[in-house]
Amino acid sequence: MAKWGEGDPRWIVEERPDATNVNNWHWTEKNAGPWSKDRLKELLNDLKIAENGIDCKITEVEKIDGEASANNRKGKLIFFYEWDIKLKWEGLLAGAADKVKGEIHIPNLSEENDVSEVDMTVTIKGSGDEAQRVKAFMHNVGKSVIREQLTEYIRSLKQEFSKGLILPKKGEPQVKPDNVSTITSGFNKKVNMEPIITSDSKKIGCKLDTKSIELTESFQCRAQEFYDAMTRIDMVTAFTQGHVKMEAEKGGKFSLFGGNVSGEFRELVPGKKIVQYWRYKQWPEQHFSEVTFSIEEKDDHTLVTLKQDLVPTSELEQTRANWKHKYILGTITK
């Protein structure tokens, strides 16, 4: 048994309040599905939307299909949720005699999409000028109100299911949900890979101050295995725990973490080298860095040197930390 401060932290035993999951290393999971269905119904059912003489409300949450879970992976919180929602609504135009009825379909509420990007289709039963006016109101105003409720669902999901997933170590207080840095698998800004953007760096056409990053890591695998972990969509999906878009060929595009990281493969030498154009979504428009993985197989390990040129100076330290701890080098088993 390793002494405290020595050896692999996965195998260190320490005194802790619950005597389980030392260092929060092991994957733990909570099923958030039933809670999510109840919360979504609470937020959406009987939701009133009224403005400028038009009164509408959600009369029924007809369908909520999908799943949700909260996970602790190596001390990081990861939330998965995917919902297909159908709502019934009705509305009345001031002075009109008959109510307009219709449906709203939300097919893709998931961590892969920001709420502002979630599809939402509004339909009505019937026709006529009055019905079309109410439909237009729900399309323009109603969608915004519903998106606010979906945002509240995601916020409360993370608050509720952060409790107890990150366990305190000896001498540490219980972690409060508000202080937990969360990661989602999909394509949104909640991945803890959000660069700091200065107002100057957003100006298109201005000179951008850039620097380079160089990191070297040893991996207990063959060179080809590391290469596959970077280029095979099933393996990349496994360690990012989210949807991946990838065409591993020269000129092929890739997109990870909900589009927060995207780019293009510029050179691929199996087992030896990978060159990419690479950018964060929040970087100045059309600005790409160049990432080179040099892969060298040794007798008992594989040495990987990562060099990234043209990184905006304001992003340098955050980008370096993400490579080491959250993106690739920190997630592939070494």
C-alpha cells in the first residue's frame, strides 16, 4: 500500500467521511431521468405566455421521452441529458371568439446543443388570419419564454445532482454545488474549456498577439494505439463522453465538445504524426492555431510531443491547462 503523497493516487487509501471513492477517482453516476421529467412538467405545464392582447398557455406536456444522468469522472461533474418533448398549447387573440390550439415539438434538448440552438416547431390546428397571428406570436414570443424554462431546468439539474457526487477528502469541507466546475459531454459552453476573450481580440482585422505551447507526455501504449485514440471516432467518443464529428483524412474536419473545439486535419502519418488546424469557438473569427502531435514509440512507452502555434496570448495558460488536464493528455490512460 502506498504512503500518502507517494504512488498512483488511485491506489492510495485515506481516511474520509464515507470511506468510499478515494480521491473521487472512480466513475459514479446518478440517474436523473425521473427527476427531470417531473421538473420539466413543473416548469412547462400551465405556462402562461401573454403580451399585446394575445393570451396563450401550455395546456399539456404530452410527451417527454429520453434520459438524463449526472456523473463524477475523476473529480469532474459530467451531465448527460437528451429529451424529446411535445407540448399542447392554446391561445386567444383579444376580441376573438374562438381559441387557437396547437402543438410545440422540441426534439433535441440535450447537452450537445445550447438552449438557444434547440429546435422548436410550432403548429396550429385550423387556419385563418387570427390563427396565424397567434401562431406567429408563439413562434416569436412563446419560444423565448419556453427557452427560459428549459434553461432553468438545466440549472436546477446541475444544482440538484451536484450534491454528494464530489466527495470531500480528509480535512476538506463538503463541496458546494455553486463552487463545482462542471463539464458536459456535448456541444455547449459548459465544458471547462472556455477561453478568456478580451474586447480587443474580438475586433476583426486587428493584430492578434499569439504564443506557442509545447508539452511532452509519456503513455503506456503503442504508438499506433495513441494515434488511433486521436483519429478513430469511436475511441475519441469514448474518452470525451460526447458526440464527435470527425473525418480522419487530409482536409477532413473535426468538431468536439459541442463545437467548442473544431478544426481540420492537415497531415496524418499513422503511428507517427498528426497535424491539425485547431480553434476554440470563442476565439476571434477565422483564427486557427496549428497543433502538431509527434509520436515516438520507445522500448516501454510512447513519447508524445504536442506543439501548438498561434495561440492567442490571452488564452495561453487556459489552453495549456486544458491540454494537460481536461482535453486529450489528461484523459487518455497513461
